[in-house]
Amino acid sequence: MTAESRTFDLAVIGAGINGAGVARDAALRGLSVVLFDKGDVCNGTSWASSRLIHGGLRYLEYGEIPLVYESLHERRHLRRIASHLVKPLRICIPIYRGAKRGPLMVRLGLIGYDLLAWSKPLPRHKMLGRDEIRAREPGLLQDRLRAAACYYDAQVTFAERLVLENVLAARAAGAEIMTYAEVTDIVIRGGAVASLNCEDTLTGQRTQIAPKVVVNAAGPWVDAVLNKTGKRFPPLIGGTKGSHIIVSRFDGAPRDAFYVEADTDGRPFFILPWNGLFLIGTTDTRYDGDLSSVRATRAEVDYLLAETNRVFPAAGLTIGDVHYAYAGIRPLPAQTGGPESAITRKHIIKSHRRVARGLMSVIGGKLTTYRNLAEHVVDKVGKALGRRLPECRTSDTLLPGGWGLEEARDALGALSALSGAGVDRLLRVYGGRAVGIAAIAQQRPELDGCVDEAATLPEAEIAFVVAEEMPRTLVDIVYRRMMIGLDADQGRTHYARIAELAAAEFGWDDARRDAELYALRAHTDSLQVGRPEAKKLTS
Ligand SMILES: Cc1cc2nc3c(=O)[nH]c(=O)nc-3n(C[C@H](O)[C@H](O)[C@H](O)COP(=O)(O)OP(=O)(O)OC[C@H]3O[C@@H](n4cnc5c(N)ncnc54)[C@H](O)[C@@H]3O)c2cc1C
């Protein structure tokens, strides 16, 4: 049965981290759910983040203590339910003479952070004297260095997979998932949501469903979605843009992650070891441009390069060292005046019952706090439905890849064509779900080889993601399933072979396969800054 003829308790618009979390929670609590996204899962802000699961040390400066507490609490839950994706990260803050934030201020902040994280099992912060930090990080700028503070947070290398696993869990609990399904109209009748229309952006097929409640979790597109009701709403989102660059390990690169104050404007930014590379960012500027083409500008990239070269003087990074860059819009609450960094990162769940009963919008939130946000939203959905829902179970129900890691390691280890590095890679990306890749490699002898010489990309992986993970395009497979799109060379050398394998699984003809390859290459190029031929493709 398609979604067309059905009524749902809940329709969720947007399969970013927040919509995915809401769909999972609601489905686990027994609601009938449909989740729409106008593109693939995690194609919006959620992939363009700094990928930290963090308390948000900086928010303490703005007195957002409940938010920091909530985030630290959630950090613990996510490390448990997604231990294959969310890993601890040691972060150092160097403190220089004349900096906006001196040792006392940093130390007080970290004492507060540790207190708020009380009983959350990560080591407490440590202050390092000048000689200690110099010995540990010899590449760090020494001039005017007074001390350093080191503390722990967590990192989700593949945020895309965190979102996807929430969607897969929602589907396993009965939710219907519609990707490349753009919601085009929300019909309000008699002061309540009556129906919702969407269009498949790949096939043009139109679908109508009748949900009792609609959650607008469209991130930066929340206002655009509200416009589809034909009613007037005051603007809810005041987005700010943040850009990141990705470079290889550079001369003098740190062992730990660094949280540094920029010289130009005093803004803190991160230099993060990530995915065998370094992820550097972010910027923070108000944005009211086109949401469909958000790119890191050359000026933003130059700012991040210059600030990194200043703090790690041997780095000498230039535009030619940037493998790729990405940018996203923080879906923050609309607020005029004041610095961008002072806009609250708390989430708001806005009910629109005066105009349309059963319609609510999610504003703000962080990758870190999505689970808790989803719990609040689903509690409100229960009230809107007039139903007493079961308790939320998402804090102690592991995500699909969180189970069976040892079993998957054994099954992958038995594949003679796969290298040890390949086993590690598959567990990092798929967690325990990787057992399904081993099973396909065993069952289908024609797929028992690897795509790459290093034997890390089994052919069976492509068959697995097509069968089990709902991709619809080659970009979905490379960038949001296999994750090789985020490698230094963006996986380029393997595109043609992956396209062949995907075409065989989907039953695409040659024309479709070539169109998919063209679109994939165009997507890869869109993340480039400067001249691609100047890139050093080493990692
Ligand atoms: C630069 C930057 C760095 C960040 N760093 C961090 C960090 O380190 N840690 C952290 O916790 N948080 C971080 N955040 C915040 C976090 O990434 C976002 O708050 C979060 O990802 C928002 O998720 P979302 O699901 O609300 O929105 P999105 O991920 O944008 O999802 C919204 C979805 O709605 C879909 N959609 C829109 N219109 C329609 C329609 N008409 N029909 C169907 N679907 C539609 C879109 O396609 C999109 O997939 C960062 C944000 C930015 C921008």
C-alpha cells in the first residue's frame, strides 16, 4: 500500500536530525508516521555541522546553563545508543597573553562544565602550564602563550549516518519514509490541518496524505514550509551561515582538537582531527540568501586558513591544500540585532494551533540535543492527538548499528578479499549493521571482491546499501551511505565502478547510470574552492 490512500497520526516534514529523531521516537511510541524530505536523508544543515556532540562550552558565556546541562546529558545518551558513531574527543584551548578569555575565565568555565557533566563518564578538564603544552603540541604558536586547558567532548564523524540510523529505526518501527518528496501544500480546513500534498522530485509523482498532526522540522526552510499553508505567519527563522574547510594533516598539526580564539574578530573556532583529515571551522554570519545554494566563500576559506596558519605557524596552508569546503545555515530563532554568537541555541517547539490545529514547527536545536527535542515534540504530538502515549524509549534503545559489533567484526574478518583496514572502516560507518555486507559477500560470489586496491570497499557494500538503506541516487550512496565522498579525494577514483555496481542493483539503463555519474561529479565539484588541479590528493 502506498502512502497515498492512508491517514497518519503524524507527518514529519524534513529528514534532518530533528525530523529523523521525531519520526523514530513517534514510531517507537506506536504512532503511525510518515516522514518526508525534499531530498535525501540528511541533505540540509545536519550534514554541514562541525560534527561535535558537545555541551557547548561557549554557551556558558551567555548564561545558557540549562542548555549546557541538557547537552552534556544528551552526550552521554548518544555515546551509549550510537557508540559506533559517537566517540570521545580531547579538546585543548590555548591561552595567550592579551586574549579575550584569560586562564581564570577559561578555568572557571571548565569547572562549571565539569560540574554540569557530573557523573557523565568522561575525564575532567586539566590545565597545562606553558612548558607542558609546548611539549605536547610543539607546533602550536609559542609567542605570548601562557597556558592551555584541555577537556573532553565527543565527535560524530559521520553525522549523516546518525541521521540515517534514526530514519532506519523509524522505518523498522513502522514509519513510512519518503525521500525526494517535497511537501508542496499543506491544506488547512476549518482551522485544522486537513491534508498534505507532496511531489516526488525525481519522478514527478504526486501524493496526498491526511495526517492528524504535522511537525514542520524543515530546519532553515521552516518559514518556507509554513508558506505552503497559504496562511500568514511571522518569520520564525533567522539563520546564520557557518563554513568549514577540510585539509590533510599539516606540518606542526596538533595531536588533539583545538578550540581557538580568532585574531581577526575574537570568535572561537575549531581545528578538529576528523576522518583521518582536519576539519576547520566555523564562521558565523547572518544569512538571508538562497537556501538551495549555500557555499563557503573564498573570503571565509581564506579567514579559516589564515587563522589556522597563525596558531600553527609551520602549517603554511594555502587554498591549494583545501580538499573541499562546506557551509550550512543554522536554523536559529529570528532575532534582530546583537552578535550572531549570542543568538540562543535552545530549541523552541512552536504550536500554530490558532491558525491550524495539529501544526507545529521546530526552531533551532543542535545535533547534540535532537533526541531530547524529539521527546518533547512527540509528547506534544500526543497531547494534540488527545492520546496518552507510552514513555519515550529513545535514550536506552540502541540505534540499529549500535548492536552486534563483535559479531559483525567476526563476519567481516572471514571475508578473504577484505583488508583489516576495510573491516575497521565498515564498522566505523555501519556499526553492527555491517554484518549484512558480509552476508551478501558470502551469498553472492559475483560480489565477493573489492572496488579499491586497498581492499576497503567491498562490492557487496553497494548491494547492501541499495537493498537496505533507501538511497535513490549515486550521490546518496557515495556521500550519505558509504561516506567516501568525505575522503580527501572525495572518493573520485571509484565513481565509475560504484556507478556500474549501483546500476546493476537498481536496474538502471546506461543513460540513467551516466546521468547519475554526471550528477555525482557535479556535486563533488560544487564542494571545491579554488582550482581543483591545485589540490594535493594525499591524506
Ligand atoms: C556551521 C554549523 C555548525 C554546527 N555545528 C554543530 C555541532 O558541532 N554540534 C551540534 O550539535 N550542532 C551543530 N550545528 C547545529 C545543527 O547542525 C543543526 O541545528 C541541526 O542539524 C538542524 O537540523 P534540522 O533537522 O532541524 O535541519 P536540517 O538538517 O536542515 O533538515 C531539514 C530538512 O528539511 C527538508 N525540507 C525542507 N523543505 C522541505 C519540504 N518542503 N518538503 C520536504 N522536506 C523539506 C530539507 O531537505 C532538510 O533535509 C551546526 C550548524 C551549523 C550550520
